[in-house]
Amino acid sequence: MNLPNKITLSRILLIPVFAVIFFLDVIPYNYFISAVIFVVAACTDFIDGHIARSRNLVTNLGKFLDPIADKVLVSTAFILLLVRQGTLTVLWNADWVLIYAGVCVAVILARELIVSGFRMVAASTGLVLAADKVGKVKTTFQDISIAMLLAGADFFGIVQASRVLNGIGIVALGIAAVLTIWSGAGYIVKNRAVFKETRQ
């Protein structure tokens, strides 16, 4: 197993650690610690990809593990935030925040499932589809949203700082959802020839 794949594997192994810390309320500032773990895990996505491309270490195992690691990390984080609703209502303690967050997360997860299925169809026809730029920006806003919401849920007891971080996270979540729809639709339209290939 080469270095990029080891880094990707470390991201996968950090996911259960992240989840456990998130729920361990006996640990002071557990949400903030889980935010740090999430950021470290998210950063490995850029690191392993850069190393793999720059050193020509791209492998089939890496192509398999990398997208799975990304999707499981982000999906886990969003689900945990929805489970602990208090992490979302630091700034605005209202029902609309939970509805808003739930819809945004549903859109994001639905897009990932649809695009993953689309890529499977493309792969069956021998086509390899690269990620688009909007998708990468979308991922960045997802990561910012999760990190801010986690940190804002428990920022060393500083209420005002927590509210600011929470507000940034909520706004970033909405932007991520919009970019998710945009990138998903654009991705399928741009590669619509995949469906033509399946009929031949």
C-alpha cells in the first residue's frame, strides 16, 4: 500500500474516533475536539490526492477508497449534527433552523447517492468521469459548515464566539446545498452521453 492510500485509510480510521469523541460529553469541549479531528481528516483528502498525482501513485485502490472516505466522513458528520440538534441552534433557537438543516443535509446526501450511481453507470461503459470545479467548491463549503457548526457548539464556553461560528456554519450549509444542486445537475448534463452509451 503506497503513501496516498495509507493517508486515505487514516481518514477512514479517524471517522469512528470523530464519532466517539462527538458523543463523549464527559470530555470537556468534546465538540471542539471533534471539530479538530474532522478538519484533520478533511485535510487528508487534499494531501493524498496531491501526493498521488504529483508522484504518479494513482491506483485502483485509491480510486476506490478516496471517494468512499470523503462521503462517509461528511455523511457521518451531518447525521451526527442532526442527531444532536443543539449543535445547530446555538445562534437561532428555532424550529426553522432544524428544518432548514434537515433539508440541506437531505439534498447533499441525495446528490452524493445520485452522482455515485451515475459514476457506476459510466464505469460500466468504460468511461471515467472527473470531478468538476463546482463540486470541489461544494466540498469546501461542506467542510467549512461542519467545522464551524462543531466548533460553535462548544467554543470554550465563549457564548458570543459560539454564536458567530454557528452562524457561519448555518450560512455555509445553505451555500453548500445550493452548490450541491448546481454541481450535481451540471455534472449529469455535461456527461449525459453516459446514458447514450448504455443504450448501445
